[in-house]
Amino acid sequence: MKQFAWLIFFTAIAFAASPFFSDGFNGFTAGQFPVPQDNPPVQPAGWAFAIWGVIYLWLIIGTGFGAIARPYARDWDLARPSLLVTLGIGVFWIPVANLSVPWATVMIWAMLIFAVLAMLLSPREDRWLMAEPVGLYAGWLTAASCVSIGLMLAGYGIVSEQAAALIGLGIALVIALAVQYRRPGVLAYPVAVIWALAGVVAKNLTPVNLPVLGLAVLGMILLALAAWRPARSEKTGATSDT
């Protein structure tokens, strides 16, 4: 339905504009938790959040292309309801995150579920205008939602910061590898998770936190291998066809 495609496009614009109508977001602050999280090992370095600029722009381009060039495409329609839900929740996420960590955690997990579903249902055609931008978004949400879990565990005194970081990273890796297995051809998904893990590595270099560094680096290697194998298979298949 043409109107539905345009609704998703305008929702993507509203999602991208949401930081300008709030204080923005570069991670939860220490004072938002009963147990202050001054330098939590589970949270990536601040520069890692710059990926949102790419996510916003790519989603706008992709949904705009869909509204103009693929408004009635049935293969696009499969992913559109889930994409609308996750973007719609995302419009309100930053204001909530600046007020309530628990509610922000609930919201970001809902965003993750529908983003992954939208990616899995995305068409194989027009990959770089639908599956890949949604994959980048879903990949970052995979990391961010698990960071929220880690921060909640430590910030509410359930476990130590170190244990919370290992739990959060472990959950993120399980989800990421499972999603990558289900849709191996979407490269932007593991790239986003690896980017987040690189931010965690940078955060834990000073002082050196070997357990967290080891798990983050292991995750980066596993995801890179999982992404490389299907990409190599596609390249080999294309070569043999010619």
C-alpha cells in the first residue's frame, strides 16, 4: 500500500529527528542508577554512538526509495509492518531513556525484536536499500539492548559491574550469532555489532580489563568469520556462473 510506505518514510525521518527535540543520548549517566555507573565496562566508548548518523541517513534513503520506487512491492510489504513498529517506538526512545532506564530497556528490546524481524523479512532484491540499512540498525540495537541489561544488573546492585559486562556481552553474542545464522547475507548486521564491540574494547583498555576485552575480541572474531563465509560463498558462486 502506497500510503503505508510513505508512513514508514516519514516515521524514519521523525526517528532521525528525535535527538534534535531532546538532549540527545550518548549512553546512560551514572546518576540514573541506584548504584552509580561511573565507568561501566559494558558500555562502549562514546565515539561508537556516532554510528547513529549512518543508521538514520541510510534508513531515510532506504525507506524513501521504498516509498517512491517500491510502494506496491509484495516482497517489501513483508517487512514493512515490523519496520514501522520499531521506528515508531524509536521516535520516543531518547526522551524516555533520559528519564527512566527500566522503561528505556523495555522499549529498546521491543525495538530490537521488531528490527530483527524486519531484517529477516526484508527482500533479497534491493538489498542495499532495505536489508542492509535495517541490518545496521538491528545490529546496533542487538548490542545496545544487551548493554542496557548489563547496566541494569550492575546499576541496581544485582551483580558486580564486571559480571554484568560479561553477562551483557554474552547475551549479545548469542543473539548476534543466531541472527547472523538465520540471515547470513546481510553484512551490515555483524558490522554494527563488531563496531559496538570495538567500542567496548576501547573502553576497557585503560585500565586493562582482560576478561571483558577477551570476550569482546572473541565476539568480533566469531562475527567476522560468520560474515566472511557467506560473502566468500557468494563471490565464489558469482565467479563460477561467469
